[in-house]
Amino acid sequence: MILGVYWYFKFPDQLYDFQFFKFYPGFGGHADNPAELAARIQIENKDSFLEKLEELKTHCKETYLHIDINENQLIINIEDYMLFDFHFQFALEIEKLMIRENAVLVDSSLPFAIQSSKNYSPEKEEFKSIEHRFIQMVSSDFRKSNAENYSVRIDCNLPLKNKKELINDLAQICREENIHVFYYNDFEFKDHCNLMLFFSNGRQKKDSVQKVNINSFGTKVRQLTQKYPLHFSHLGTFKEYPLQGPNVELMLDEEYIVNKK
């Protein structure tokens, strides 16, 4: 699984600038459509361009690519429910190829009759369901450049005297499990502590995509219940809800992930 900074509802302002591709946001909810980067072009040597595009795709294994063809016109589409940096970087690489091959931008509102299509799925690992019920997968609200963040959230409580050791052990687990972002909210009351823990990664660029085995991570977190009187829930009422924070332990690309205001 890939955690970290992504875009779905809005374009990553001030990070990317496209000549051919246009960003189409996802809508979520009942609409349930992916976000898209789409370009419609006219190309003189279509077959040669498609061969070079296929070769380019072999170096971007995590991305989906769809091409609709009508004679020497192409509609090229990159889509997903989370567009990470590597999706936008792939689009930039395609644009460089378009420029070298003298592609011409075509108005997307003009009629287009699909004669054939090509579809290239991402190279994904075998799907595995999350085995640990205490793990929640959550997304943030908007941060810098309209970024969202995909994270693991764990709610728990334990005696206050064990809090520091627990946090240190969790940070060590993160280092072992390819997780580079760890922060938490807390609320201390009497001799106890409620915690809201977040685990994630930073921006996922083409040459440094970080994959996380969520079940391996969850197993190590569960093992901490044998070391501490740790329970996966919050104690008390809303007055004890852990809203104090964020307290940062591990961080990359902070301005895209947390809001300290």
C-alpha cells in the first residue's frame, strides 16, 4: 500500500504546469469517479509515437494509462483515486515526448469517434485486506498546494506513565516498516492518556515510491499490547477527546501533511 501526499479534488497548484494535459478532479460520494489527467492531441507519426509511449510506460509501473485512438488523433488519460507525484511526473514525461514528436493540442470539446483503444494497468501487488480492526485508513483536508494525505489512524489509551515508552516503540516500528511520518494528538487526564496516532509518508515521487505492508505494521503494533496496558479505544467523554497536537515524532514534507495553526 502507498501512503502519503496525493491529489484528488484539486490540482497541485504551484507544483506542476502542463501544456497538453488538463486536470479533472474526482467527485467522491455517489459519483465515485477517479481524478484524471487527460490530453487530446493530433500526431503526424502515430505508430512511432505509440511505441515510444509504451516504452515510457514501462518506467512508470504504478500508473494507469488509457489511450483512445481516432486516426491520427489520440486522447491520453492517466487516472486514479489518488494522484501521487509520480502520476504528474509521468504526465510531464509524456508531454516531453509530445513536444519532440511535434504533437498539436486539439480542442477536447470537438467530436471524437473511438476507432481503437489501448489500456495499460498499473503493476500492483496482490490485494490483501487489512487484518487489524483497530487500523483506520483516513485522508486529511487540504494542505499546501491543495494536497491531501493518506494515513493510518489508530485510537488508543494507556496509563500516562507508559506514554513516552510507547511513542518511542512506535517510532522504531515506523523505521522498520518504511513509514516516515508519525505524529499524534493526545489528552492527558488523571493518570491516563488518550491518543490519536497518525502514520504516513511524504510526497511519492517517481524514483522514491514507498510501499508499506499494513498488516506487518499492524501486527507489530498489536504486539505492544503485551508490553503495555494498551487498549484500542478512547476513555471518557468528548471532554477527554485527544485534540491536543499535533505532536510530531517523524516527518517529511511537513507543510503538505500537518496543519499547526
